[in-house]
Amino acid sequence: MANLIDGKALAAKIRNEIAKDVEALKARNINPGLAVVLVGNDPASSLYVSSKKKACAKAGIESFSYELPASASEKELLDLIGKLNSNGKIHGILVQLPLPDHMDESRIINAISPEKDVDGFHPVSVGRLVLGEPGFRSCTPAGIMELIDSTEIDIKGKRAVIVGRSNIVGKPLAFMLLERHATVTICHSKTADLKGEVRNADILIAAIGRARFIGGDWIKPGAMVIDVGINRLDDGRIVGDVDFDSAKDVAGAITPVPKGVGPMTITMLLKNTVLSAQRS
Ligand code: GUN
């Protein structure tokens, strides 16, 4: 049986450290603040946003909530972002995605000041990551790096295989692993021999969005498996992109779903907000 990588416990430990950093900032009269912007009433987005606000409160970070109707114009949202950019009480701006179809997501992200881009989605943040310069790192891949490091594996020289090439997870994660001297392969829906690529992985990251897509028979014995998937089955259960039951007997270490990668994403958002306040 593989070692379980406990994201919930690691997140709790890091959130404790963040709460201490927040206290230290408050002692210097700096109150870290995060603006959370929700457009429309998508139930999943509403749930994410309320989890983020709760996590802020627990860490002592003030959250400022902005809710726009789905019918709001792109200009209204751009005007709001402009105000948040120049508001000194706000150190981080989070615009929950996805946005309604009539809004251009990249135009909205581009409008956020890179100095408040705690999601790490702005092209300046992505460019800084690619160049290895300090800046905000996107939260899910940053959380994955913390999970990997919590196992004390030496990433250097390992073969890391990422399945999924999204802007939010696959692409930024590739550069984080590369910065740590892994040999990185990014696979996607057009990859010719996906099973063969996965089989090579010392560190496998599954970010596909398909329930139990990767079976235990794909995995190299002893490999580390990080499962980013959050898929709801018809019976309501949440499962990952990896078939946990068959993978756990082959992998050396594996993240569960839930309580693996999930709790780390919000933790890294809090961390970025504190980092922004420290820089302010
Ligand atoms: N939608 C899904 N994940 C995220 C995230 O990490 N940040 C934002 N802003 N929107 C999301």
C-alpha cells in the first residue's frame, strides 16, 4: 500500500503558519485584505468563493466580497477591478472563473494589477514563473509542489509526467517542476501513447478531469501519484482522475481525493495574499 499524502493535514499546518504571519503583519499595522469577486450565481463558483472567504477569516485575513449579476457588463467588472487595483486595503484580487460568456476572460485577468494577482493568472505572473523570477505562482500547482516536497522526495532528475495542459494547472506546474530540475513531459488528449508516457513517470500528476481515467496498471511501481481531479459520480461521490483502489497498491505515494490537492489550493491563495501584504 502506497504512503498517503495527506493534503488536509499539510494545509492545516501551513494555514497555522500563515495565521502567525498575519499576526506579525497586524503588529505592524498592515491588515492583509483579499477582494473576492463573483459574477453570476453558478453554484460551484459560489461554493468555492464562500470556502475562500471562510479560509481568509480563519487566518485573520480580511475578505472584501463583490457580487455582480450575470447580466453585468464587462465594463462594470473592469471598472470594479480598476477601483480594487488602487485600493490600499486590498492586497489581493481574485475574480472567480469561469466568467459569463459575454466577458473576455483574458481581458479581465489582464486588468488586474500584477502586484495584486494572487491567483497567478496574469501574463506578467506567468512570465515571471517561466523566467524563474519572483512573483505570484498559481495556487493549485504551487500546492502540488508543497505536497511533493512534504514527502521529502528529491525532485532533481526525476521524470515528471503531467497529464493535462491547462493554463491553471498543467502548464504552470511544468515550469515549477522544471525549475526544480525534473525532466518534464506534458501529455494531453492528442498524445500518441498516453499509457506509455504515464508508465515512465517517477512523479505522475493527473489533471485531466475524467473520473478514474488512469488505472493502477498504467503506473510505474513505486511512483508518486498526485491526483488533481475532482469528479462527481452519479451517486454523488467525489473521485479523482486516478483509479485510487488499483493505484494505491502500485504507487509509492499517492494523494487521496478528496483531502489531497483540494485543500492546498486555497492555502496557497492565503499564502499569496500574505506575501502581497508583506511586499506592500
Ligand atoms: N475557478 C476554478 N479554479 C479557480 C481558481 O483557482 N481561481 C479562480 N479565480 N477561479 C477559479
